[in-house]
Amino acid sequence: MYQQEQAVLQASRQEVESMQNFRNRAYHIAMQHMNKPVRIQTIHGQIFEGTIVNVDQENLYLRVSNPNQQYYPQHNYRFFFGGGGILVLSLFLLLVIVLLLV
């Protein structure tokens, strides 16, 4: 259909490996802290507190402590109110996970 294509952004092999390693590390750390209270900071500077209720290879599912907190759809957060308010965060968006000791 198009006569020519030009890539305007392409991750290097090293960048891809780095992103995959970070995602895998975030996945395993989140799995180790399932059902524990945490504070999560995203790369956008958003901070959320809650309990990790599920993790898959792409997302972390956080039952938020304050379901009335304002969430910003421009950062592609998905929020489900059924079952207490579950915030779905891409593992690629995570910057910090802090375990909250009670």
C-alpha cells in the first residue's frame, strides 16, 4: 500500500533487554508481595496506596486504600469499582514499590 516506510523510533536490543528485565523484576517482586499493603509510584509521579491483589505478565492489580482518590485517565490507568476498587497498572509504568509495614 505504501511505497516507502521509515522507522522514526526503534528501540535498540540493549533497550529492549533492559525493559524486559525491569518488567520481569517488577513482576517477581509484586508476586512476592501479593496481599500485602504497598505504596506504588509510577513514572508519571502518581502515588497509590493499596494491596496487591493480582499480577500478570503485563499488569499489577491494586485494591486501592482510597477509592475516592482522583485517577488520571491520560496515563492509561484502568480502574474497576467492583470488589472495592481495583486499579490496573502496567508493569512498565512502575517506578517504586514500597512495602508498608503495619
